Amino acid sequence: MTELQTFLKADERSLIETYVEGNVCTKNMLKAYAPFCNNLSKILDELKVKIEMEVVDHWER
């Protein structure tokens, strides 16, 4: 396992959250990380729900 693979496995959630929340997440970036992230779809589903809730909360104010 390369250093990158080790890092991604250890920190895949915060890595993906950083890209999604930083609004610099592109499909190409996700494709590049996908082979290293076993739970990618689960993590993205959770983030999607989290982001949708934040948007709803923002507009309800």
C-alpha cells in the first residue's frame, strides 16, 4: 500500500468532507479517490443529507 492509499483509508471521511464543503470537489477528484474509499457512496450520501439540511436551515431563517 502506498503512503497515499494509507492516508486516504485512515482519513477518507474528512478528506471528502473538506473537498465537498470547500466547494472544490469535482467528479474527476472523486473518481481519483474512489478506488481508495470503500465507503465513498455512503459518505457522499451522508454529506448530501447534511448539506441539504444546512440549506433548508439557512432558508428557514
